[in-house]
Amino acid sequence: MLEARLPQPLSRNENTALRPMDHFKECKSCPEMIVVPVGQFTMGASENEVGSTPDERPQHLVIFTRTFAVGRFAVTFDEWNACIAAKGCSYRPSDQNWGRGKRPVINIRWDDAKEYVEWLSRKTGRPYRLLSEAEREYVTRAGTSTAYWWGDDFRALQANSAYSTDHPGSMAARTVLVDSFAPNPWGFFQVHGNVYDWVEDCGSESYIDAPSDGAAQTTGNCEVHMLRGGAYSRRPETLRSAARLWSGNPNRMTYMSVRVARTGAR
């Protein structure tokens, strides 16, 4: 574990020494990262999964042969503001008067998300990027195969959605702090609900010809890109591990956010 070290770019030796489930930060204002283990999973949903849609099929095996790291949380306003201060990010998003700080950054476009990871890469000297759809589903499931990481039935006390009014402070119509609710078995917070994460993949209507190695699908309709995770304003079935949403690159909505990945985690 590297959590106790000063937040600065990892040395070559530190990077080589990383092991699955290690945590690290490469600058004070950088996202906290978790090293994801190699492995495989079945991506998508079966026809009998409640709430599933045809674009989540055909189910297919995805195999990860190399570790990578993923943000423990969605990117926060504090982290985004550091990018603005450094002139790495050009857009200052509104917080809808919900608060900034440790709430997830919202109202960002796909191009804004790309700008942020490019700044992180320049700042740290390491290859930060957006997740692929396959990576996002892999870390959401965290070794599970049910509709949500905790099971097949939605639980209002596990995620911020339109049906989570009984969670203190959620109000079901706004975001909550990124460390709200329990993390999944791999330590990732709010992989279901609160905000959608932009991912690298271009829009697609099915998994026909989808990559089997976890890479992003960068062909097809690239005027739109995919979002994953569900949001504070959405129904529970849209928060499932396999659920997908696409949106035009110029769109800027309150539920749009980002969670980052980093290659070369070993």
C-alpha cells in the first residue's frame, strides 16, 4: 500500500512494485487510484435480467491480461478546480448550488473529461485516460455477476438514485459526496448511481464485434460516446452493472461526470 507516502508521481521502482488492490495518489489534488487485478468476466446482461435492454447483448467474455488503475471515486470539484487553476481545464462547471468540494464534478462534456485526463498525464508523467466500457463494468462488478454488486435487487441505502429518498442528505434530486454509501468489494465508491461516468467508447447499439480484451470500441458512431453508472435522477434499473447510456459529445447535463483510469500500473 502506498497511501502513507507523500502524494507525488510514482518512481519507476514504486510503479513496478504496485500490486492488485494497492492505493496511490500522484499529487495532492490527483484522484486516489486503486490497482485493478487481471482476470475475466462476462460483460452484458442476459435476457432474463430485470430491466436489461438489447444493447447490453450479446453477453461475451472479456479477459484482462494486464493490471491497470482506476479512481476510487468519481472526480470531485476540488480535483477539477486544481485542473482549472493550472490552466489544464478550460471549463468551470456549475454545481447547481448543491455544493462543490467532495461532491462529484458535474455538467461536463466528453471533451471536458478528455481535457482533464490529458492534464493529469502531463502533471504526473503517467498515462491517465478515460475507462473503457468493459473496464467500467469490470470494476463495477468486482467479481460479482448479479445486477448490482450487492445482488439482483435494488437497495435504496446502497446508491443515490431517484428511489433513494431515505438516505440521509441525498434528497434524491441532487448529488451526494463521493464517499457516501458503502464501497464495492474492490473498494470503489458509487459505481452505481450519483453520477454517470463518461468512458472512451464510441456509441454502439449492441456488443456485436465488441473487443474481448477490455479495450474501448473506437469505431462506429463517434459523434456520441457512452456513459456508465447511472445517476441521482435515474431509476434503479439504469444503475445496474450492465446498463448503458449514450449521449452526444457536446451535451452538458447535471448527471455527467468522470472517473479516471491509468495504464502502466505495474
